[in-house]
Amino acid sequence: MRNPEIILNTLCSHSSDADYKYERLYRLFFNEELFMVAYERIKSKPGNMTPGSDGKTIDGMSLERINALISSLKDESYIPNPAKRVYIPKKNGKLRPLGIPTIEDKLVQEVARMILEAIYEGYFEDTSHGFRPSRSCHTALNSLQKRFTGSRWFIEGDIKGFFDNIDHSVLVDILRKRIADERFIRLIWKFLRAGYLEIWHYHNTYSGTPQGGIVSPILANIYLDQFDKYMAEYAENFKKGNKRKVNPEYDSLKKKLAKVRKKWKSETDETVKACLFERIKELQAKCLSVPAGLQMDANYRRLQYVRYADDFLIGVIGSKADSKSIKADITQYMSEKLHLELSAEKTLITHASENAKFLGFDITVQTLDDTKRNKRGVIQRMFVGVVKVNLSSETVRKKLTELGAVKFTQEKGKEVWKPKARTPMIGMKPHEMVAQYDLEIRGFYNYYGFANNSSEACAGFGYIMSYSLYKTLAQKLNSTVQGILAKYKKDKVFTVSYKDEKGKDRTRTLYNGGFKRRKPSEFDFCDRLPCTMYLPKATLADRLRSCICEVCGAKGPLVMHHVRTLKTVNGDTPWGRQMLYRHRKTVAVCAECYAKIKESER
């Protein structure tokens, strides 16, 4: 049986070859080792303990269960179960539908995802950043800051209901461009047409990616890669000229400056020389205040593009008319080629001096002139045309309001933000409160710390959250903020001591690491490294294949017992002691021990 890492890296080796067509892919689903890697990857997710439409969870996974799944794939009798649809609350108070596939379907989809990733990762455009290895929102923003310098206009892209409106026939046609294995294509069709169950009523799916499916993000990227390639070609055709024309006013000033400098060098009269020096300084100041190149050069155009999932941003060096034409062209392409619709209301054309929205940040181009002395002491113009990625006060306000940590008052005609106690948290223990606030502050900073104004905006968020914690604790302990600070703040660190379940002394501290801007890590967007897959060692497979029960030591076929969290484990049982001792949410047991476990859970 071939090593999964070798299999996937063999696929990767042809990924960047646009003309290569993959054959005999379906047979890879007969490889038990690939399923073991898939099992290893999904095992720790708490959602796997939620039953799918078949009523099963990941608990009780065994080699027999996996081999039965492989057998159904071999004779193509495998039919994905419909996803169980549930609804979870959104931040705006509305409900978002969520599909829960069965565990067997998750395993098959994970194997399919690994295969598709190996095939397409080296083929995708560098402008795509969503759901890809070593890429994230921050790599998208980093690319934007590097590439969008000097943009005059932004086009904010918004696709109406993208994930629900992917055309199945279009997607399959795209897949067939690279995959010449109809059995693999038929499997993808099965995923797409699996449907979903809502209140035990079956609903067909005629468009969109699988509800809650592991394979959905990669299929979405394959679909929109067509748009990425269209935009790459469009940008090349849109490009015009090598550089902007020199601004005549700037050119005239530079010539005058050169003449005055020449006179100053040859002048011997110190009084005249001093006057010429003042004139030089005057002309230098004027040069720094005038753009060197024409801001509106009809013979110079550029277009930049970046995408994260279904959100994209286009930067245009050109006129507003150019931007309107681009918007019309991409709207037509989306409609005719991908059968998608751009939102006319949300696909906006924004001047670069104003704020465009992308991934929760405000994107703008700095237009104010600023100067700085270089290493030689010469004053130079700095930062003009540089892209700024900022965190807006509205985003901070929205997050604090959502958490219930702030109240707004009017003082002298101005809105004042004041921290407030979060009454629903009063039932929590002090160290639990600190842990929750610490998590929320770190999470906010981890994401928005990329912003150019992070040190100011994130610091404001941290201040409100910190004093909200103090007020919540004060309300719980019938004290004051000053009393809480006197009790818990030591050496400028807010620390709560407590004893854990085993009676050991523990401490919880509130984040105090500052909010300095996090510099984006260097990422090579141009010269890409070869696509290589590194897989986790299938330790669960080794434990199942050992055929030795980890509880009683009996020899024979094993099943894997899973729990959602170790907090629920009973340490008085033999299997509980094993799990707690090894700090694992799994234990490989024989059929007899597994029956005892299930009996104890009733």
C-alpha cells in the first residue's frame, strides 16, 4: 500500500503544469492509509461528537468501519448521506444554517480534499488567499499593501450568496479540464447532490457546495480560480505605459533648482551666495509639495487584484471611467461564465483617499505629503501613495457593543465611551472571568494587530475591556474598581489566584503585552516554492492496529472511544483514568470494554 505522502507529492509535482490531466484518481480512495491520515486530521474537532443524519458520531471508529467504507467506494455503492441542517445564531441576531455531514462522509470528503489540494495548490493564482495552506486574511492584506501602492480607485467585490449559488455543471466542467477520471467526477457529483435534512424532511440541492462539507472550501476556490485567471489576463491587457509622465510644474521647478545650484557653486560673493542658498531651500520646499508625476496620466494605467474566499478588492491606477468599465466587465464575466451575480449595491467604486472595506479593515491610500531625511541627510518625500490598512472606530464600537462591555453617553455634545459591567457573567468564578476577557482581548488583537493604527485602536479596545472586567468583578464581589485593582493588580499585572480541581494553586492573568502593530511576516508572492504535502503521522491507526486493548490488555479487534472534552471524563473508571493519565480524548478498546463504556453512559 503506497505511502500517502508519496501519493500526494506525486500529484503535486504536476500541479503547476496547466496542460497536465490527472487520470486514475478514484483508485486512491482504496488506500487505507489515506483514510487513516484523514481520520487523524479530523479526530480532534468537537463537532465530530455531534450525530449526523445517520445518528452516528466519530465515537466507535474502527478499522472495520473504515474498510467497510472503502469497500462501498470500490463498487461505487457509496452514497453520501444528506447533511443534517441546524441553525446557529449570527452576530446580528439572525440565524445561520449549518450542515452536519456524517462521519463517514467527512472521511471521504477529507480524502477528496487532500487529493484536490495536491492537484490545484500549485495551479492556483497568487492573488487567492482563502482556505489555502500558509495563507490567511493577513497574507491577503500584506499582498494588498505591497501591490496596491498608488491606486486611485478601489472596486469592492461582493458576490450574492456565493457558496449557495455555485453552478454544479459549471464546477464539474472546470474540474474536467484537469481531471480525466469520470469515477472521481461522479463522486464529486454525489457530494454536490447529497441534499440536506431539515426537521427530518429531505431537500434536494441544485446549486452550491455541500452543506458543512470539508470539501466545500477547495471546490469554491477551484470555481473562483477561473475568475482569478480572468483578472490576471485582464490586468495585463489593461496595463498601459511604463511610467507616469513627469508633472510639467515639477519639471520646471527641478530645472530652476538646478540652475540656482549651479550659480551658487560658482558664486564667490558670500552675501549673494547666502541669498542663492535661501532660494535653493525655497525651491526644494516647492518641489516636495508638488507631485513628481502626473496624477491623471491617460497613457499610464495599472490594475491590481486580491481575493480571500468570495471577497475581493481591485485597485485601479486610472480614471473613474476606467473603474466603471472594469466593474461592468467583471459583472458580465461573473454572469455569463460562472453564473454568479455581483451585488450592485455592495460592489462599490471608492476613491482611494476614502475608506474601502476589505476583510473587516478600512483600506485607503495616503495622499498627504510627508518628508523625512534619508541616510545622507537629504530631505525626501515619504509615504505618498502608500496603502494604509486601518481599524475603524466603528468596528471597535460594534465589537464592544456585541460583547456588552461598553455604554455610550453624551457629554458636552460629544459621544463618550464608558466601560460597563457584563451582568450575565457575574455567575462565573473570578478566574473564569479573567480567562474569558483575556481570550477576547487576545483574539481581537491577534486579528486586528495587523492594522497600521493598531497601537491606538486596539489599545482603546483593551482599555474598555479591562475596566469592564474590573467593574464586573466589583459587582460580583460587592466592591469598587479601586478595591478590585488593589486586591488583584500586582506589578502592573492583573492576576487572580485559585485552586484547580486537584487542589493545586493556579493563577490567571489578564493580557498586558501591549498593542504594538504586528508587522506582517514575509511571504514570497512571486517566486513560489514547489508544492509539497507534509502529513501527520497516523498515530490512531497504530493504536488500532496494535490489537491490544488500552484498558484491559485483551488482544483482538479494537474500536476508538472518543469524548468531546476531557472535562466530561469520569476518573473513577478504568478507561477514564487512562484518558486522563495520557491526556487524550481517545482510548482504543476491545468490544467488551467499549460495551461497558456505552453502558456507563446511559
